Amino acid sequence: MKRWCGGNTGHVAKSDRSGLCRGRLMMLMWIILSSSLSLMVDGQMKISPEMVQQWAVTFGKEIAAMSARYSGAKLLQKKYKDVEGMVKIEELKGEELVKKFAEEMEEMLGRKMKSVKRLAEAAEDADLYHDYNDTLEFDYFNSLLINTVDEGGNQVPLGGEFPLEENEHFNNLPVNTLLSNIQVPTNVYNRDPDILNGAFMSEALNEVFIENFQKDPTLTWQYFGSSTGFFRLYPGIQWTPDEHGVVTFDCRNRNW
């Protein structure tokens, strides 16, 4: 059994845990009281160790009662007893467990690498077979302008109807898992020939985005950034500008 060192040897703790806690509390009280008493003039006032121990025990009981009341320990014990019969302790071999985790991690990263590789190959092919056109006219879905109408109720240019639906997999954001769309920062002209040609060329990535997501449902955002400044994002979303109506995000300035 545990005893409080420095106290009355006749007082035995009721349990190892409570004895240890009370021993610490009584030691703390003894230090505090000793420090306070050392300030007395000529040591005229004396308090016996037995009295200090009694104070510490009382203080310890109050702390224990308060902890039991507000910590929910008894409730947890009851919950555990309710399922105790269904709990099974199984010994696992650490080496095999680590090996299994490593294999699963390798498999997961392998799927992600294959998705990126498919996108890269598709983008290279699309660029290879695209003939640049200075006068190209192409209405792509601009993520800032989709589902936006003018004062007359007409869809604005580069806007158009773009269905969005909240998706739990994408943090409950409204998205379109059937289409990607394009974000262009405010300081880039969204009808520049470079942007229009890039948007037209990268339309081929839509099928790859969807295919990747079907093959690996754990994937989240997929995207393609161009050196010309446009950013194709899947699934498509409604881009929100800052409080001044400015879109400052520029994929060319990110640390990819």
C-alpha cells in the first residue's frame, strides 16, 4: 500500500490511485503552508503535520468529488459496461500491421499518380493536335460568370446555365461533377486569344476528370493550370470574388 511520506504513518491510503493523488496534494499543501509559516515572526505559531495532512485529505476528497461530477467518468464506465460483452481484445503483430499500412499507402498513392499521369498525357495530346487560331470564338464556362444574368435577365457572355449541387465529398460545396469550368484572374482578359485557345484545347480534359473520379472516388479536386493564366477546375464551381469584385487567384503564382 502507498503511504504519504512525511505524514502520520498511521494513515493508510484507501487505494493506490487515490493514495498517490492525495500524497501529491498533501505534499503541495505542506510546501505552501511551510512557505507561509516561514514568514511568521519568531515562529510563534505552529501547525502540526497531522493537521496539514487532514487539510490535504479534505481538499483531495473535494477535488475527487468535483472531478467525478464534471468529468463524466461514471457515465463512461456505464457505457463501457453496456458493451463490455461485445468488446474483444485481439493481439496484433506490429510488423505485419506496418507492412499492411505500407501496402495500402502505396496502393493509394499509385492510384493518385495514375490519375495525374492520365491528365498529363491527355493535355499533351490535346495540345499536340490543336491548331492555334488567332480569331477563335469560343464560349467556355467562366466560373465567375456562370448562372449570372444581366439587367434584362439574359445570360452574360461566358456565363450560361451551369447546374450546381451540394456534394458532401467536396465539403458540401455546390459543384458540377459532370463538367469542369475555367477561372481567370481579373488582371487577365478572359477573351484573349491565348485564353480562348487554351480553354478550347483543354475541353478534352473533361472526360479524363470524370474517368479519374470514377476510378478513384477518394479523389477530390482535379485541375489544369496554364502559363497563359487560365485555370480549369473539376468539379466545376461558382467562383466567388473578393469584397471588391476582384479575382486575385492566379494559378501561375502558386507553389505547385
